[in-house]
Amino acid sequence: MDRGEALLVRLSAWSVLVFIALFAIGWGFLGHNIPPYNAATPADELAAIYRDNAATMRIGFSLGILACAFMVPWVVGLFRIMLAMEDGRLMLPLLQLAGGLLTVCVPMFSCVILLAAAFRPEQDPAITRMLFDLGWLTIDMVWGVTTLQYIAFGAVVLRDQRAQPLFPRWMASLGIFLGLEFVLEFIMPH
């Protein structure tokens, strides 16, 4: 990896922090998802929330969609690092790349769906409710690709047999743990 590419890879590592900050502000606070609503919130009450906060929710979900673009350099940069660590072996780096790029789609599609609910807040409360449920189920239940991404990363860190490993061994455990903790989403959706 030449110096120019190495600089881009280092910069890509910071892009995930931009994603986290923008997504928390957009989807979370402006989108009124932090703290989350009770799943049993009646459709009329939920529709009133969307009507009363439509403008900020539109801005928030749009910001959330934009934030997802900042995950892409991080995923590609991590792929590039893993490719170098694997010394030509492709399976695990490609699994992380595919899982990561599909993971980008999950919060992005959730924001698009929730934006649709905020776009026409005067619509039938049942439609707002359905879009709300679909947006939340998307972000809660489509975790399998993220699990593959993190487990692939953990496996590559464990396989790094160099005298001076690129990542400390605890990062492998963290990656595998982060991947597996998403299983909890399966048993307790929003």
C-alpha cells in the first residue's frame, strides 16, 4: 500500500465517527427516535407526533440518510486493511466488504421509510403506523449482514500471525462479540 492510499485508509477510519455523530443527531434526536417510542403507542398518538414534528423529522431522517454515506469509506478502508493482513486471501475481507456495504443500506432504508411517514403526516394514522413499524423493523431485524461483517473482522485479527500484529487480540474478541450481540435483536424487536 503506497503512502497516498495509506493516508486515505487512515482518513476512512474517521468517517465512521462522522456517521455515528450525524446519525445520532438526525435519526436519533431530530427524528425523535432517542428515546424510542413504545411499540404499543396507538396509531392516532403516533400520527400526532409525526404531524407535530414533521419538519424536524424530515430534516433528521434526511440527515440520517446522508450520514450513511460516511459508513462507506470506513467499510472500504477496513476491507483494504484486511486484504493486506490476509496476504492475498480474499474470503474474509470480501465477506466484511459485502456485509459492511449491506449494513450501510439498513439504517439508510430505515431513514427513507421513516421519512416517508414524516413526508405526509396528514395521511391515515394506520399508514403512518405501518411505515413507523417498517422503519423500526428494518433497523432492528436486518442484523445478519452486520454479524457477518464483524465476525469476518474478528477472524482476520485472530489469523494475523505477524510478530507485531496490526490490531491487538482483544479487537478480535470485540469484533466477534459485536457481531453476535445483534442476535439479541432477533429475540426482542422494537
